Amino acid sequence: MVTLTSNRITLRRWRESDLPSLVRHANNFNIWKNLRDGFPHPYTEESGAGWLKMVNSEPRNLILAIEIDGEAAGSIGIIFKDDVYRITAEIGYWLSEQHWGKGLMTEAVNLLVGYVFANYPEIMLIYAEIFSYNPASGKVLEKCGFHLESIHKKAVFKNGQLLDEHRYVRFR
């Protein structure tokens, strides 16, 4: 399995022993509001145990823990598409609120995107879809070489709101 490191973070496989830190960091409304509804709130031990079981049995996609100071404090993943989209992958991520604004997610995105383009020659495009009220995520993506490709008007319903979705892309 993949392990990627920078000076401040490690991207690695999720471990069963990550459950307490996963629940502690993921159980946060400010994280939940920026993610799809498959990410529950409140984030319970049951949620976390199910997540760990799912990601550790995942045969194709790269779903990694973001380790900071020895503990899992977020997640980042690449979902490889198929059929006519087989040259495309989607990136998604979240990070514990206590680590926001320090450039750590930019490091994580750069590490994973670099790895994918170096090791999956068939992937020509990586994209991310973010909610319109999350410009900080757009800034992370722009720092990593992504650009805003499109805005899907009123395409997302989250937390009782109809939102625009911003699609960022990076080509090989």
C-alpha cells in the first residue's frame, strides 16, 4: 500500500487503531458541512468503524489517512472512474479543523496528485467538486495547479440549502 511523506505529514493506509482519532477529528459540524452526505454528523464510533472497514477492503481506489504528529487527523482519496471516464479520477479530502490554515492540505493534495500522475499513466485528469461556500478548498486546489473549470448552478442540496458546485480540474 502507498505511503507518501513530506516534512509535516504522512499519507498512509488507515489502521484500526486510528478509530479514536478519526472520531475525534471527524465529529465536527464545520467539516461535515463541506462534505457529501455520505459523511455523517454526528460522527460516531460506529460511523468510524464502518469507514475503516470499507476503506481497508477497497481494492481499487486510494483512500488514505493524513497523519500529523503521529495521529490520523484527516483523510484524502482518489476515486478512479470507469467506462468512458476511465482516464479521470476524483480527489476528495477533509482535515481536522485544528489544522486548517497551515498549508497542510496543500501538501497532502500535492503529494497524492503527484503520486497518481507518476504511477497511473492512464489518468489524464483529476477533478474535485466543492460547494460554493467553501472558497478555502478552492484556494488549496489552485495552489496545487487546479483551475476552476465550471460552476454547476444550484446542483447541490446540503444542510437545507441549494448550492452551486464548483468543479476544479488539473490535467496531466
